[in-house]
Amino acid sequence: MGPPYGPGPTAVERAAPGVGGVPYSDGVPPATVTPHDAANGVLRTVFGYDEFRGFQADVIDHVVGGGDAVVLMPTGGGKSLCYQIPSLVGEGTGIVVSPLIALMHDQVDALTTAGVRAGYLNSTQGYDERAATERAYLAGELDLLYLAPERLLSPETLDLLGRGTPALFAIDEAHCVSQWGHDFRPEYLRLAVLHERWPGVPRLALTATATAATHAEIRARLQLPDARDFVASFDRPNIQYRIAPKDNPRAQLLTLLRDEHPGDAGIVYCLTRASVDETAAWLAGQGVDALPYHAGLDRSVRARNQARFAREDGVVMVATIAFGMGIDKPDVRFVAHLDLPKSVEGYYQETGRAGRDGLPATAWLAYGLADVVQQRRLIEMSEGDEQHKRRLAQHLDAMLALCETVGCRRQQLLSYFGEGSAPCGNCDTCLNPPSSYDGTVPAQKLLSTVVRLDQRGQRYGVGHVVDVLRGKTTERVRSLGHAELSTFGIGADLSDGEWRAVVRQLVAARLLGVEPEHSTLHLTPDSAAVLRGEREVRLRHDAAAAGRSRRAGPKPAKATADLPAADADLFERLRAWRAGVAREAGLPAYVVFHDATLREVATRRPTTLDELAGIGGVGTAKLDRYGAGVLGVVTGEAVAKDDDGVDPS
Ligand code: ADP
Ligand code: ZN
């Protein structure tokens, strides 16, 4: 898409005549237009939404009034409007600092498609394009300018900004200032310079990372002592959280994709580059449109895969956690983890990339004993002092507690971020409550077996220990003489799978240790209390391990699951139309219209441009550009329906 700069009415002038000194078309000013009214006008006309969400309006009022703000909102909460609208209603240009160069292009495309004068400056541009953007900025023809921090901080750029009019500074992904987080960007530490240079220009720091520690770091390091905090609930009610015992993870994943998310876009996270490559290839072999993404791939391959994921419908990205920050794609319908995340923070950020559009989405994780062993080994091998390792271990323990809970997953997640809530009704444990039982006796049987082997100076992995418990006279049991142990066969009442679930849960709770190198079991300092009967052990029954048939499984989270067939059909036609339009314009499909918008079109079936304008996400610019196309698809559908029905003659 060509540069949108130049004279002509700005988006806000169309939205709220009289703002910014533009004459009213009929020469008569209406009652005074307050910035608040102007913001409402922009929301409706430019973005096509009826109401602000949560505290968006408060942030906007505060910033338009000159205040600084720290905005903590979950992914998909609607942070962008908090700085985009103040940039549109005021004089000057909103300067947006974003760490992800690769995504600026799409962000700016999305804005220009909505009729906003936006540009970016980064290293991917040629000289001419950059010069045009700089000229537009200096001429006051840009409402929003996106920059990476390193570019912003260069003396030339600071000088350029000084020659124009910054309206505000929005520091996106503000958690990048945190040295403890995995997204740390040293340049973020230098962003305090903005305040020194432009003390009167409001600043907003925005992030979806919720912990109190990160929050405090943002305020301190970006020098925002007087900023007002806006902290939203971090609940993502449309995401269904599910954590399954790992059995045959690929088959489990494929079932999820085929049964619940055929043709949907999604992300599959794997721990290692090798497993990313293998999983992507395997899925592709199963007919899934899957692509790999990790830091070891050629830069151009990465860029191409990311672009396909963003631009097309229904691509599944198999990736390490190197992928995802700043991905704005609103219609990611599932995020699957084939390996255990290192922390609840990481898990919540990664799963948060699902369902930004508010439509149903799935967060699915497969987890097993090997994951615990692997993560503990990684911590053991990690560089850093004991304190650092202890912190990593605490993060992992919180993640394991989430995996093993019999309570509501969402409740536990939110309480981890300091938020109270009731059981949610939309997670696996709410939908299909696992039972828990007093596992003290099985735990004692298991620990005693481990003790007895250890007394002989021998340590074994889970397979052999379970064989002894179940009284199996395997070759190994025979040759080692383990049938003579007093615990031989005392665990015949549980199946292999059930014993493995017991082992996993004891290891997760640190009541049983696993030697990282050879995966052999040993006691921990906490085991003794269990053996002495001083500590009760509650365990959960894994539905799968116990071999019980699943009760009513979680309902599929497909975006069209609750649409009547005819509407779902129209929705698919609209998506096909959108794919064509997007391809022709070289835009990501969601930039044309979000799924949520097409869904509303499919159910409300507008037949006039006026009716179409009333649908969420349809602003003036998009109505002009795409209105006729959408109505064509809808009425084409209507005609087809008449043909099927009663003869109209
Ligand atoms: P975040 O940056 O917080 O992850 P975005 O700003 O990308 O979230 O917004 C998430 C989605 O919600 C986008 O699709 C956006 O268009 C939509 N959205 C934001 N504000 C509103 C609103 N007031 N009404 C309807 N949809 C909104
Ligand atoms: Zn729940």
C-alpha cells in the first residue's frame, strides 16, 4: 500500500469536525466538541466500535489532559486504542516505541486501512521511503509514528522528533525494561531520556505482563513516578485452559487440531529447535498447513513464515518461545504447548496470544514426568548463582502446581497474579472435574520401595520401580533379585499409568527426587514426613491414566461452533472473499476485517451500507473501501437462499 501521507482531511477531522481548527462544512459550529466527544467520535468513525472497553476512555482522558500513564492490560485487552486515539484527537504526532520491527509494517497497514495517517521508521526501509516518512512527520501529516527503541535513541532521530511535534510517547511492551524477564531489551533502560528532553509530553507505558515486580520496575526504570496506574483484570474469559497428561503428544495434538480447530490459525510451542522442526514436518505430513519458527532458521525463512502466519488464514506456527511477542494477529484460535513452560508468567503470555478478538479460543498443554525432569535438568545446568537457580525453581514449581491442581485453572492463574475470582466454568477442571484422593498410602509404598533399593546402593528409574511395586517378574527383577524385596507386589492395585501419575505428582511436589542425568528416583528432604505418616498426600486421578472414559469433554472452541449452519456458511464465504481482497492488496487478512466483524455480518446480514456501518469494526474508511464487496457476498447469499426456498414468482 502506498504512503498515505499528504493533505486532505485527517481521520479525526472526518470524525469530529471543528477539532484541530478545521472549519465546519456548513459554517455553523455545533455545541463545543470536547476532547472526550472527539475521542468517542474517533472510536466510532475510524475504528467502527460503539463503546470503549474497560478503562480505555479513562486512559485516553488522562493522557489527553497531559498525564502520564502505566497501562497493564492482558493481551487482547485493547491497549492500542489507549495511545492511538489521544494521538488522533490532539495536535502533533503520537510516537510509538515498539521492539518489533518485523511487525511495524502490519501495524501501520492496519491503521492506514482504517484511514489513519501512520508511518514507521526502521532499518527495513529504503532511503526514499524513510525520507518521505520524515518529511510527512515534519509537515505535521502523521498522526502516529512507530519506531524501534534503538532508532528512537539515535541522536539523528531525537533531533528529527524535536523539529516536529510529538503529541505523546507510547512505550509498548514496557516489560522489556525488566532485567529479570526473558524479553529484556537494554535500550529500554535509556528511554527515560524522553522525559528529560520532552518533560511536557505525556508518556504511556503499556504491557501485558502482570506481576507486581515488573510493574514496579517499569515505573522506576522509565521514570514514571507520577504516572497514573491503570490495571485491568487479567482474565481472558474466552480462552479455555486445558492441561492434559502427556500420553502420545503428537496424536493428542492432532486430535485437538482435527476435532476442534480444523483450518484454524494457531501456535504450537515446543522447547527445542529440533522438536520444532520435527513437529512442523510431521504436522505438514498429516495435511496441516504448519510452518516452523525458531532462532536457528535463516532470517529470510523466519520472516517468510511469520508473514504467512500473519497474512493468511489457518496457518499453524510451530515455534520456540522466540516467536510471538507483539504478534497482533487477532484470530489465533489455539495455542498448544507440547512441552512444559518454565513459568506461569511465560505460560500466560504465550497462551494469551490466542483469541485476541474475544472469540472462543483454546490453550492446551500436554505435560508429563519427563517434562519435570527436563526442566529441572535445565535449571541445574543454567548459568547463574544459587539464588538465580532458586528463583527459576520457584517459577517452575508454580507452573507444576498449576498443572497438578484439581481446582479451577483460571482461578489459580489469576490468583498467581494477585487477582481473586470464582471457578470459571471454562477450563478442563471446571468442565470435567478430576477427583482427588488420599494418596498417602500409595506414596508410602512408592517411597518405601525407593528406600529399599537405595539401601542396597541401587537407584532406578520409574519403569523398574513400578514393576517392583506391581510385582512383575521381569527379566531385570529376576536377575537383580528384587522379587525378594518386602515391597514387591504391594502396589498391584494400581495400573502402570496410575503409578506413573503418582510418581509425577510426587516429583512435582518435591516429595520424590529425580536424578536429572539418568532419571533415577531418590528421596528428598520432604519424603521422610510422608514415610513416617506425618504428612498427608492428596493426589489427583488423571482421567486418562485411570483408563476411565472421559465424561462430557470440553466443548469445542471453534469460532463458528455456536452459529447456525447457514450463518457459519456465510461466515466462511466472507472469509474467502476477505482472503482474495487481502491477497490482492498485499495485506494480512485481519487488517481487512477481523473474524469478529465477519461473524457479526454473517449473523446480522446487513443489506445496506448504513446497516453495515453499525457493525463492530466497520469504520468510515473500510466502509468506503470494502462495503460494496461485503454486501455483495451477503446478498449473493440471500439470493441463493431464495432459490433454495419457495419460488418467488
Ligand atoms: P492489546 O494490544 O491490548 O493486545 P489490541 O489493542 O490489539 O490489544 O486490541 C485487541 C482487539 O480488541 C483488537 O482486535 C481491537 O480492534 C479490539 N478492540 C479494542 N478496543 C475495542 C473496543 N472498544 N471495542 C471493540 N473492540 C475493541
Ligand atoms: Zn475453571
